[in-house]
Amino acid sequence: MKILLLAVGKTDDRYLRTAVDDYVARAAHYLPLEVRELPDIRDVRHLTHDQQRQLEGEQLLRQLQPGDYVVLLDEAGRTYTSAAFAQWLQQRMNTVPRRLVFIIGGPYGFSPAVYDAAHARLSLSPMTFSHQMVRLIFTEQLYRALTILHNQPYHHG
């Protein structure tokens, strides 16, 4: 199984990019992991939030393949402890034949079509984070889950 993290927009802050890249490299020791950033929609000042969500959604949906298990990183999603997320991940690793795709949407969330394509929704916290910070928090938690599953000392909880 491969994990793909899709995100709308680029990570501009160098320190966040460096940290995300570090956790992606660490996680790659356990399984294939790719982070794919999709370009921001241009000229958004002429678009409603719904139109922007729809255009971002079309971009996201074009990245999906048949057989993908799609998980939205969404504030209304289910929350897990790190250990429970590791167990959830293990279950997906045992049952998802191709790719486990996590998606970070744009600033106004997901289009209805993206919600319809999703198999699950995951919340990293009841707090709101910038989309760039979500990439760091998620990649760290993914790495942590993988170390838990492999009985590595990174997680001491």
C-alpha cells in the first residue's frame, strides 16, 4: 500500500517545508509516501467561496484513481489519539489494496463532490490550523503512528 497526501496550495514557509520533508523521509522507511501539492486557484477575488471549492474539488478529484481509499482531513471529522490512529492506520494497511489518499483542502473546505468521494473524515484537533501547519501536524502524526506500529521508541505514550 502507498500513502498519498494531496494538498491544495504550496507550503511557503521554509521551516515548515523542511519539517514536513523530514517527517516524509522518516515515514518513507516504513512505506511509500508521497506529498503532492496542487496549485492554488488563480483570480479567486472574482469567485465565490462555492466556486473556489468546486474548482479545487475538480483538481483534487482528477488526482484520484479507482480503488483509492480517500480520507479528508476535515475539522468535522473523527478525532483519534495517536495510538488509536495507529490502529486505524493498521486496519487500512490490511484492507486497502492500492492507495490511501489523505486530502487537505483549500481555505474554504471541500466541494460536495469531494465529500461524496471520501470514505472517511479525520480531524487532527478541534482547533483550527493553517493549511500549511496541517501538513506538518499530519506528517508528524503519520510518522508517529508508523513508529507505534513498529514498536519504535519515538512514541512514549
